[in-house]
Amino acid sequence: MAKVYYDKDADMSPLKGKTIAIIGYGNQGQAQANNLRDSGCKVIIGSVKDPSYDQAVKDGFEVYDIAEAARRADIVHVLIPDEYQAKVYSEHIAPHMKRGKALCFSHGFNIHFKQIVSPKEVDVIMIAPKAPGAILRRMYKQGSGTPGILAVHQDASGHAKKIALAMAKGVGLTRIGVVETTFKEEVETDLFGEQVVLCGGVSELIKAGFETLVKEGYQPEVAYFECLNELKLIVDLIYEHGIEGMWAAV
């Protein structure tokens, strides 16, 4: 049975006196940085000089280049796209990962597939909100939160799980519940869900249904409504009430 942790199970003290560097100020970086700061954490931003850098400055953060942010931080939370992480880590972050530091992610791809291999003397953890950044931030500001998952890949300090729980609480995940998993399980289920169901199977089913109706002589506009437009209504029902609740409603 899955282990689920809530606010009462998490203590913010492991983050006391520590500096958290959020690497990347995009969708997740902006939301998680602001939530952590509002939870009382010391947060700095590491970013390249682009519009997100300017936004972080505008939002009142201390912003540095990525290498300097990694050097200053006790916890380096990498929130740039997966395809850039290995190169950025190797060139800018790795030289600053010393004993006593923690390396954190919100998706375990590069750790699981060994594109990033961390030093043995640092903690490697993951906290992953199960929501886009905008929703994560909005729900936090409303006094609620979003569910999420956490995992420990490497526990060098003996306190990696406590640090991960504190990070999850700071972001707002423990308000709803954070499920303990592994990097392997998170990566493989995430890729499967996205490629087979969410961005693969669903889109192909919509196209196949639409094309079948049009081929049989039905108007494309009507086929569109039936095969795509109404999908949102069904998904909303499933999200709110589960599959059985959706069936009851329709």
C-alpha cells in the first residue's frame, strides 16, 4: 500500500538556515520558488539571461547565473527541461556539488537513465507536483495545494527523506498528500502515461474516430464536436468524480 504524507508528517526544520537554488524560472520553477519563499525558505534563482531571468528579478528574487546559484546553494533544485539538464549539470552544477548538499528534481529522467551521475556524498531527491505550475501556485495562494510524489535516490546525509518532505511541504504538496515512490517508478509510469495514454492513445483515438465519421459521410464539424469538443466535458467529470462517477452522470 502506498505511503502518503501530509502536513503533520513533514517538518520544515531541515530547511532552516539553508539556501535553495531553483535552477530555471519557467512553469514549475516560478511556482515552486514562490511557494517555497512564502513558506519561509531562503530561495535564490539560477537562470540564463532570458525573459524568465528578468521575471525572477521583477518578482524580487536574487538571481544569478546557474553556476553561481549552485555554488551558493545547499539544495540545488533542477527545474529546466529534461533535454538540457545533463549538459547544464555537467558544465555548471557538478563542480559545486560538495558533501552536505542536496540535488533535487521534479522528474527523475536524467538520474534514472544515468545522464546525470551525482557524487556519492550528496543527497539526491525528488518532489514532483502533479499539476502545472500555474495551478500549483494558484492552489497554494488559496490555502490549498496539489498532490505530488517524492522519492529518495541517494541518502548521503541520512536525512534525505526529511529534506524531501520539507521541500514538499514548502511547495504545498503535503496539504493534499504526497506519495512516496522511487525514481524508477516515477520515470517509467510518467513516460508510459504520457506516451501511451495522455499524449499518445487519447489523441490517436480522437483522430481515428473523427476520420471514421468523416469517411462515412458525416459532416466534419459534427464529427469534431462528438469526438473532440465533448471530450473535455467527460474528462472534467472523471477528474471530479472518478470513472464510476462519470458513468453515473452520463
